[in-house]
Amino acid sequence: MTENDNKVNILMRSPVFRVLPKEALNAIALAVQDLVVPQHTIIHRQGDPGDSLYIISSGSVRIFGRNKKGVEIDLSIQGPGDTFGEMALLTGEPVSADIEALEETHLMILSKGQFDRILRDFPEISKMFVKEMRRWLLRDDERLETEASNAYKASRMSWVDFFLVIVISIVLAVIFNTTNPNGIPLFPEFPDRSSIPTVSPSAALEEIQHGETLILDAMPANFYQQRHIRGAVNIPLGLFDIVYLMTFAEEDKEKKIVVYGETISKPYDLEVADKLLLRGYRNVRILDGGLTAWEGMGYQVEEKVKRNDLVISQTNRHE
């Protein structure tokens, strides 16, 4: 087996690159640069510029973050066939975590220019990256939630302490806004809900069944995984720009779109609908009553339930 064949086999182990035809994998294998990293070497620090995509040929790396006190939080261990660095390339933001080689690790490296050409020539890879990013975000959210829960149990604040923190924060914010001409709003500003039309669940269902309408779930990926309208496409508010550019920008601007995803604390549906309108979509509406009203009508949703520590995906029919 040649060295190039070996690289192709490694690429085929990646959940992202294995969707490509063999000739494309051969082209990528010829384009990558090789790098050997000694054990315990820090490959990237949080905040470094993201200029390359890394594919692990052999060995393993640890991806970890740090909280405000400098305490390390392990996010994942990556092995052969896994990739890292793509988040920074896709978003244009600096690297979001530290990356350390746990052992001598062999890497294949694609420059930003090569990475951009691959995305342009093979759009299906963009969709795979979006799916992987959702999985990573969901995983990291769960890990950080666990760490936060542990920290909370270790040191709980009294209601008096909590109240004092809130009062001091408000006072400091008022002082800052008074002395700074630009200021920072104390409360977030949301689009006017009355400016965006709504559609009833029954009318939306009829349009969807006739193939006339696309339904979007604007909730974060972890909420979407727990429960969503059957057939809904997830376009989280936090990842809107990335998901839109990769999977949604080519949609007909006349396409009928129904958005849902309001929670007690956050109008995800309203903000995503507003972003779509700003990008020229003319038939954007919000699902009246959201997911709750949809379920109340007995319409289908998909959810994950836990049984004996196993997560099972099922469809609720409410018949």
C-alpha cells in the first residue's frame, strides 16, 4: 500500500470526508502536508488564529477549555480519522479551546485556501460539517452543564449573595451607561413580534403536507434533539450565519417558511424569522403557539426518551 493510499484510508474513516468520491479523496491526500507532534505538545492555544484543518493519522489529542479561574475542563479526546480546527475556519473566529497531543501524533494538514476550495467544489461536505458542529456543540453543552452543576453543588450562593450580585451588576451597568456615550443596553432588544405574521398549526400542517412550506426549528441543537416537529430543519439562532451559508442560502426567496422555537426566556423563533426577512425571504411566518400548540393539536413530533440509560428516538403521534 502506498503512502497516498494510506492517507485515503484515513480520510475514509472521517465522518466528514467519507462522503466524497475516491478521486476527490486522492486529490486531498496529495494536497495535505504531514506533521509529527511529540507527546504532550500543545498544538493550539485558545485564542490562536485558525488557519488550518487538522486530520489525525495516528495518535490522539485532548481538546480542553479553561474557566475564568483557570481550571481545565476536558471537552473531548480525538483519534485517527477525527479532525479539528474546522470550527475556526468556518466561523473566522480564533481557536476556541486548547489542543494537546496525548502521545506522538501524526497529522495531515489542509491550509485555509485548500479547505475553502474543498467546500466550494464539494458542497456536500459543508452539510457534514454542520451536522458535526451540532454534535460537538451538544456534547460541549452537556459537558459544561455537568461541570457547572458540580461547581454549584460544591459552593452554593445564598439568596442574599445572589441578590447582592444582581444589585451590584445593575448599579455598575447604570454607571457605565451614564459615563459611556455608546452604552450597553440593560435589556436585550428583540424584533417586534406584531410585525411578523403568524400561521396556525392546522394551516401550517396542510401546507407542509402539500410540499409548499419549509418548517424551521430555531432552538439550540440540544433542545431540538430532545423534541421537535417531525420533518423540521434545525437552524439554531446561535449558528444561524454558518447554517444559513452552508445549507440554506440557495433556497428560493419566495419559499414559504414557518419558524417556531419560542421559550419562556428567549424568542428564538422571532429572531430567526427576522434574520430571514432581512436576507430577502418574503413569506416568513411564525407558528402560532409554537411547539406546544402543535402538540396540543395532536400533530406529530419526534423526541428522545431515556429508558434504562439508553436514549431511544421515537415519534409521538397523539392519535
